[in-house]
Amino acid sequence: MSSITTSTGAFFERSRSDIKGLRAQAESLQSQLSSGNKLDRSSDNPVAASRLRALARMDSLAQIDTANSERANADLTLASGTMSDMADAVIRAKELATQAASSTLTGDQRSAIAAELDQLHNTMLALSNARDSNGHALFGGEASGDAYQLDAAGKAQYVGTAQVDELPLGEGQHVTRSMTGPQFLTFTGKDGTATDVMATVQALSDALKAGPGTTAATDALTDLQTGLDTLTTAQTVVGSRLNWIELTTDRRTDLSELRSTEEAGIGGADLATTMTRLQETLTVLEASQASFTRLSSLSLFDQLR
């Protein structure tokens, strides 16, 4: 009797264990179908899980690099547009200086030119104090306020920092998000001293208000052309930085796609294969349950009748 009891207990325990295993396998396959991942826990495949964590960290760092790239692109685009407006103002100042260089100008004409030069000076000052994507001085380096302020004599003075911060783009690459005002506005004038386009425009306006100003206009033409050349060079630098950002963005996109492919290959569940395995498991589970029901209902006394 003890032998029968032991055998019966072993049968029930083995059947319970088999059915439990099949149910767990079916639940795991159903979970893979719903989540799209074939790894429910790290212990399923420690090596694959470790690689997936590494890829996830790379994705997180790439998101930071993307945010930096977007900020740098926004600031440099703003800088490019502002520099273009500044160049238009310098070109107009050159046209006025050409007119002012004529000795046939009347006093009213000189006054009108001086008034327009004052307007251009104010426009240039406003442009030099443009704001970046965070609302800080676009051309003020790391300063949060204005890049230029007027001194007691009404001259524009740079009050920003000497350097512009760099933003990381990933893989050890960096880009400077803008330029300081002196980097594209300051140049060596005709007399060999450092000056900038705003000072040149203001000096010409003052000269026209004081007298004929023909000599000052001729000198201003040379300085304004030098200033325009300096500004054009700076625009080229900004354009090259924008191209560099585009290049690194394309590479980051390519690497992201490669990581996605690898992640899908390591941890992604193949839907067709998983569905087939699930159907197979459910079929075996159903057959096992049916067999257990039939076998458990059998009795030795039934065979002795």
C-alpha cells in the first residue's frame, strides 16, 4: 500500500511540475509578444543583458549630445542671420561714406547722412546685443547681459567675456556655439590701431556734423571695407561650424540606427518564431492537461473487475 501511495504521489508531483513549467513557458512567450523583448530578466542571458545595458547608456548619452547639437545649431543660425543683417548695415554705411566723400555736398545733405549714420549705429548696437536661444547675449561670450554698452561719450564698449563656451557633440567632438563681438567686429584700422565698425560709423557721423568731413569719409571707406571683410570671414567660420554640426548629426543618426539594429537582434523577439513556439507550447500544455486528467482518473480496482 505504501508503494502505491508513493508512486501516486510521485506521479501527481511530476505532472504538476511539468504542467507548471509549460504554463511558465507559455506566459514567458506571451510576455515576449506583448513587450517585443525576448529577455524577461537579466538572468535569462547575462551577456546579452549586459550588452543591452551598454547600448542603453549610449542612447542616453546620444540624447544629451543631440540636445547640445540642437542648441549649438540654433545659436549659430541666429549668429549667421544677425551677421548678415550687420553686413547689410555696413554696406549701407559704405554707400553713405561714398556720398560723404564728395566735396559738393551741402550742409543739409551732410546732416541727413549723419542722421542716417546715427540710425545705422543704433541698429548695429542692437544687433550686437542680440540674444541666443537661452536669452543670453549671443555675442557676449558667457555673459548673460548685453555684449555692448555705451560709455559716457556714447561709444559702444564690449562688456562680455573673452571666450564662448564649447558644447560637446559626442565622440570627443566639440563646437563653439557663437562668437564674441570683437571676433567679428574689431579690426585694425587705417591708422594701425584697433577699432570696430560701430566706432567707424560714429566717427564719420561726428565728422560730418562738425564740418565737410570729406577726408574722414575717405578714411572711413577703407576702414568699413576692412570691417566688412572681417565680418565676412566670421560668417564663413560660422557656416563651417554649422556644416560640422550637420556632419556629426548625420553620424550620430547612423550610429543610433546601428544600435537599434543590434538591440533588436540581441533583445528583440522574433514575432513569427515566438508565435509558433507559443502555439506549440499551448498545444503541448493542453495535451498534458488532458493526459493528466485521464491518467489520474484511472484506478487499479477498475482493472481488476
